Amino acid sequence: MNDDSQPSGKAPTFVTLYSWGTGSPVRVAEFRLTQSGTVELAIVEPTEATVARNYFDHGVDVDDDRRTVLPNEEPEMFMRGLLTPRRSSYYSFADESGADNPE
């Protein structure tokens, strides 16, 4: 898990959602920014995927929660928005763009 965020000018291309409900991180879902500029969601753990589906379907808050961005409207901003710190102790997002993940 890499928690480093991308520089402000470059959008992350691979963001993973982890669940901490068991005390250890469990990979729940993967958000991928494709070369064509769309965001794809891959569910890894279906029993924990409600949070990932909610963000994908309803968007993520950006600009200090002043607006919500959907993945099909502003894909790069959506990917950055996933990495915005949240007050959740059960789920966390990690930028794994530099990991050995094919794009």
C-alpha cells in the first residue's frame, strides 16, 4: 500500500480501496484511470464493495466538499478526490499508481 499522493498536476491512475474492519487491510476495490480517460471500477471483495460502488455511482466530494465530481464527468479530478482524507477508520484509499499495475 502506497499512501503517497500524486503531485498536484498529475492525476493518480490506480487507486485502491481498503477495508480495515478486520484490523488488517483487505483490498476491496480498484479504481483505474484508463488511457482513454475513463475511470473503471473493479470489485475485489464483493461483500465490502458498497462504499466503492457508492463513490463510483454518486461521486466524490472535492474542493473542501463544495462540489461533487462523478467519474464520467471529470475522471482525473475524481481520481484525485478519492485520495482526499476522510474521517473513516474502516476504509481508506491508497494511491498505487506506481505499483506494478498495468494500465
